[in-house]
Amino acid sequence: MDEERAAQLRQMKWRATGLLVAVSVVFVALAVQPSEAAWVGYAIATAEGSMVGGLADWFAVTALFRHPLGIPIPHTAIIRRRKDQFAETLGAFVRDNFLSPAVIAERVRAAQVARRTATWLTEPGTSETVAGTVVDGLVGAVDLVGDDDLHRLLHDEIDQAVRSVPFGRIAGRALEAAVGEQRHRPLVDAGLRGAVTLLDEQREPLRQRFAESSPWWIPGAVEGRVFDRLLDGVRLLLASVAEDPDHELRTTVDHRLLRLAGKLQHDPATAAKVDEAVTGVLDHPDARGWTRTVWADLSRALHEQRDDPGSRLRTRVAEAVLAVGHRLADDPALQERITAAAETAVGSAVERHRDEISSLVSATMAGWDADETSTRLELLLGRDLQFIRINGTVVGGLAGFVLHTVADVLGRA
């Protein structure tokens, strides 16, 4: 880029200098061979004006970047001498004119970020591309962290989160709410029916256990009759409680459950037993093995989903991306909210960092060598400044022509 600009600058310098040399040759040619012809006077005046204009603008343009002809004339090589002041001025100019909140907000709104994003998200293939990028990012994040480190972190976070939960009080509130709203009834009914079924299924094993624990001197017939009476009585009681929603034992159970709920909520010792039971699970070696297994399964599943273009994860992410795009495209209010949020976010960031950006511009330019600064700016602006020389030569010639015409007319009057 710098080489191309340097070539363009040299070309424009040759054009401007060539025009100045041409009018100078015309002036010298006409001056060394005086003539009484009227047009010669006009031509000489025009050439003189072109020379003066071209030389003046050559001096002005050259004085910006260096001393003309290497002569240290005062107020020349301005950029080299005042580089640091230019750096500060440029930084302030960028800050005040390009980084003001109003300008940034206008540019963000004009960019129509929400509408363009919606259009892009709904284009064919975009959702699949985004889904692939998201899945690749997830796998990359998983691979970036070591399995042992992540397993330890996962277990520690779960352990800390679980230990911070007051399971005892939560269980007490839940039990109180369940009993108060009679939500425990189905569970009690199922328990009663299960107990009846269990007694029926285990009748003979229970009979044998009863016989083994009975005194030896009790006759077998009496022993069997006692067992049947006991078991049938228990079974009948459980069955009657299960069939009667208003049975007095149900009321007793409800009262006991409510008392337990109260103790769980207000008795630290009782609540601590529940908490210890839960945290005791975390201290078991199998718990750490479980978290390791979970993480290994998750990592393997992510790799498989990434390698399969038609995987469920990719499909779900693509569907979500497409849904977001359609929602954004069809909801002007949502677009406006996103635009406003973008304006606020960008404006806030610029407001916080505009001085730093300004300082960066100033410090960068101030850090340049004076000759390097002059060269950079000349490559950037020099080509256009050569047009000033050309224009100065042309305008000077026109001025000389006009002045000679006025003088000629006044002389004849």
C-alpha cells in the first residue's frame, strides 16, 4: 500500500513540477525575444502569474513536510517540528468527533444490527454453520480443561452446592405443605396396600419365623392359631385403614407427620440428621466415581455429536438459531429493544474508554519518528496536495492574465 501511494505521489509531483517548468520555459522564451505584439504581453503576464502561483504553492506544500531546498526557513517542516502537538490534536479530534455517544448511537442505529442479524440467521445454511461453531466451541472447551481437574472441580462444586442447602428445613416445609393439602394421601394409601400385599406374600415365611421364636412347650396347633389371629388382625387393620379415608389412624399419622415437619423446621438437631444423611452420600467413594462417570459420558457424547453432521445436538442448536432468526425478523418491538440495548452497550463502552482510545492515537503518533511521521502523512495526503500546486499554477496564470487585461484597459483609457 505504501509503495503504491509513493508511486502515485511521485507521479503527481512530476505533473505539478512539469506544469511549473512548462510555464517557466514559456516565460523565458517570450522574455528573451521581446515583441511588440499585444498577445505577447498577455502571454508573459499569464506565464508570470502561473510561475508565482506555482512557486508559492510549491513552497507552501513542501513547507508542511520539510525545509524547501533544505534551507531551514522559519515556519517550515511544520509537521516534523510540531509532531507531538499534532498527535494531541488528532487524539482530541478523534475523541470529540468520532467517539461521542451521540455519534456512536447514530451509527449503531443506522447499522440496523437487529434486522441484519435476523436476515443472516434466516439465510439457508447459517443455522447449520452456527450450530457447528457452537458444538465445536463446546468440545474445544471440554478438551481445553484436563479431565482430572474438571472432575475435581465438578465434584467440589456439587459438594459445596449440596452442603449449602438446608435439606432438613426444606423437607420439613415440603412435608407440612403435603400434609396440609392432603397430597400425602396417595402415598399413604400405596404404602398400606403394599403392606397388605407383603403380608399375604410372606405369610408362610413369617409363620416359620414365628414358630422358631415361640416357646417349645406351646403346642403347634395353638401356635398356628395364634399366628393366624395376629397376622389376620394386622392385615384387617391395614386394609380397613386403606379403605377408610377418615380412619382414626390416618389422623394419628397426619398428626405425627405434622409434628415431624415442625421438628425438621425448628429443631436444629432433627434437621441436622437429614442434612448429615444427604451429605454422607457425597462422602461415599461411589459419589466421586459417579461424577467422574457423568463427566466422561458427557465428554464422549459431545465428541460424538460434533463428528456427526446430523446429530441431535447440532439439529437442536440449528433449530434454535433459526427460531431466533425468525422471531427477530417478525418482531419489530424485539428489534427495537435489541437496537436500544446495542446503543446503550456500545455508547457506555465508548464513554468509558474514549479517553483511552484518544490517548492511544496520540501516543502512537507521538511515538513515531519525526521523519517517519512526515513521510507517513505525505504519503497519505501528498497526492492531493500536488493538485494544490497545479491549481495554484493555473489560478496564478488566470490572475496574471486578468491583471494585465485590467492594466491594459486602464492604460488606454
